[in-house]
Amino acid sequence: MMARIAFGSALSTLCVIALVGGASAQQAPVWSDIECIQSKIIAPPGLKCRATQEYAGGTGYWSGGAGGTFRRWSTEGTLNGHKFFYHANEVTSLGSSIMEAKSLQDGLQEMTREARGASNFSQLGDRGGVEYITFVGADGESCVGIRKYGPSVRAGYQWILNAMRCSSTGKPVPQVEIDRFIAAAGFRG
């Protein structure tokens, strides 16, 4: 009788551990191609779009709140001699938020080949609450990288968008083009 009680007690404990562990376990985001009309990223037409499923846990160059669910969005490609790259992280559950864990430069270097092999990064600038940097890309392109933050929630944000535009002009990106890129990039939160 004591053996059954001990076995039942041990089995109950294991079930609780399994349930708790399963509820807090992180999932790996899985990328899929999507039609750009389905994407929440606002970018020029004609690029390639991808998204993940909703998943639990925060990974990579940003951090997520405990117990939350998240989704990632990506748009990239080349148009009219300009390379574009957009990456957004979004909170999909109530009570969660996301925060950047890296600088704009470090985040872009982790996400893109152009920034990973880049040089001559400018100081971080701010245009109306949008962070930006300019740099020379891996292939000598003139590039600008930006970061936009969505609405504040809890200890972070509802979404964060990182974007980059590079062109092979060989000249620094003029401020008017930086302003146009900032104004055109967005996220439907």
C-alpha cells in the first residue's frame, strides 16, 4: 500500500513538472514564404516576404517577456539598384512585450551580410524617435539602417522594426534619402 502511495505521489510530481516545463518551454520559430499582402511590414512592392508562426519565448538579438508568444516578419530584395532588408518582431499575446538586447549596429550585423562585413559606421542618430546609422556595406555600398519602435507595453514594446537600404552609389546617403526611407518603412501593429 505504501509503495502505491509513493509511486502515485512520484507520478503526480512528474506530471506537474512535465506540465510546468511544457508551458514555459521555448519553441523555435519556423520561417515560411508568404504573399507580401499578408505581411505586416510596410515596404516597397516587389520584395520577398516571410513570416514565422506564433511561438513561445524570445531568442536572438531581442528579448521577450516570460510566458509570451511572438511572431517575426521579414521582407527583403533588390529594387532599382537598392538592396532592402526589413525585420520585425511582434508580441502576439496580452501582457507581454519585447526589448532590444543589442545596439542597432550589432542587430543589423547579426541579421545581414551587408552589415556583417561593413565599415565606417556613423554615430547613432535620431529622427523623430527613429534610430538610424549610416555605413559602408560589405560590397562597398552606401547603406542606412533604421530601428522603429511600436507602442510601449509593459517593460518594452508591442513591436520593433529594423530595416536597411543599401545602394552602390559610392557616396554617403544624403539626409533627405534617410528621411524618405524612415517615412516609408513601417509596421501594421
